[in-house]
Amino acid sequence: MREAEPTRIINRLSSEVDSNTVYSRQIELLIDLVNYGGGLIMRAYDSSKHEIDDVMIITVLLKHIVQMLDGVQVLISSGNAHAATLQVRSTFEAYLYMLWMMKGDSKRKARFYYVFELRKQRKWALKATSNTQERQKFMELYKDFAQTVNWNELAQLAKTNLSAIDLKLSRPTLKPINEMIETKNRLDWYKALDINNLRDLAKEVDEEPIYDLYYSKFSDVMHASSYRDQIRVKSGSIALEPIRTLDDALVVIVLSCHVATKGYRAILERYRKDELLNFAQKYITDWGEAVRNIRSVNYKFVGDNRPNK
């Protein structure tokens, strides 16, 4: 039997009504941005040379951006802007990666990105492989979880995956990169290319102001380190913030629109220059007004309840 909805802390219907009342135009905007991005993925890849940088830029990073924007739209539509900050944070990271990869030396950067992803997959495969230190350590740390896994079946799958991954990493274009990463022991692909942190990466693509204004704000949400998003202290008492609110909707939508419009334009400039004029016209006709008129939402407490806007 489903539990009753505790409407004082989560009221799904009310949250959806509020969001669609305040942000109806912006929700339609997000839907159209996702639709446009989905079509752009296919058109851009068709126009590319299908080389490794094209694969990583279009079918991995651009697709990730569109996928996360779709998640933003779903969460904003349900009135849960706080959770949407995680999606837009991930969107912004992929956007920075994509811009930097396109800035120059694209194939080398794409190979570093690809090798890092292969190495991540390899580490997980080793955790499932019999007679490895990785599996032994995993079994020791996660005893309860380990009992729920069919290790024989998983080990056979891991063996197949390891062989495929090692074969890829042994390719002449990837092997030197893999060895360099092993030597440097860096945790992020861009750090292996001597970019110290994400802020420095944002500087490289002229997005430091956006990083400071928006991305850094969402760090607290990512790491669950902001009590202010969960409770409000007033006159010595504590009131719970609702699970679904629109407090962060303004910054989430603004950053989503920034990433989508600038990211799509960058892709067009590289792969579909003949569409730039139509893209500019579409922005003016279909998106501009909704982008310029994003409202903020303010709530007021009455007792220990927080009524809708």
C-alpha cells in the first residue's frame, strides 16, 4: 500500500500547478530547446567526418547536454527546481568540456577524454573479476552488498569487457595516452592535459563569470552542504522547507538557456554553418521573449507552513 502524501512537506499537485502557472512559457522553451538539440545531434553528426573528436563532441558531450536539459524540464515542470540544480550543473560541465575540445587540438583532447572513460570502465570490471586486488577490496568494504551479487555471472561479463577495453587501450593512438595518465595519476581527464581545475577550464573558454555566478552556487547542493535549502530557523524554532520548491528556478532556467543557446551555436559554427542565420532567427522568433522574461519566485512563511507563491 502506498504511503499517504505528507502534503505539508510535499504536495505534488500544488507544486505542478505553481510551476505551470509561473513558468509555462519557460517550460515550453525548455521543451523546444531539447527538441532542437536532439535534431542538431543527428544533423551535426551527419555533417561530420565521424572521427574521434566528432564522436566525443556530438554524440557524447552534446547528447549529454540535451539529456540533462530534458531532465531540467521534467523537474521544473514538477516544481522541483532544487533537484534540477544537479542536472544543470552536469550540463554546464559537459558544455565546458565541449567548448574546450572544440577550441583546438580536438582529436588529442577527445582521445584523453575517451581513455579516461575506458579506464573508469576497466576499474569497475576489475572489481568483478576473480582473483584481483580490486575485487578483494570491494568484497571487504561492501560485504552486505556483495552477498546480493551473482559473482560468477558478473565475473564472466567482466572478463569479456576487460578484453575489449584492453584491446582499445592498446591501439597506437591511445596507448601513449593511457601510459601518460597512468604516470600522472590524475583524477580528471582535463587535469592530465594540465588544466588544474574546472574554474581554469571555464577561463579557457571565456565562461569564468558564468562559473562564478551559477555553477559554484550549485556546489552546496551537489555535496549536501547547505542546511538553508532544507530548513529555516526563525525565533528559535525550525521549519522544514518543502521538498519541491521553485526557489532555484530562475538561476536553473537562465543557466540552461545559456548553455543551450551558446552550445548549439558553437556546434553550428563547427558543423552546420549554413544554419546559423536560421538559428538566429529562431532565437528571436521562438525563444527570445521567454528567455528575457524569466521570473523569480518568493515564498512567505505563515507559522510553520510555507504557502505557495
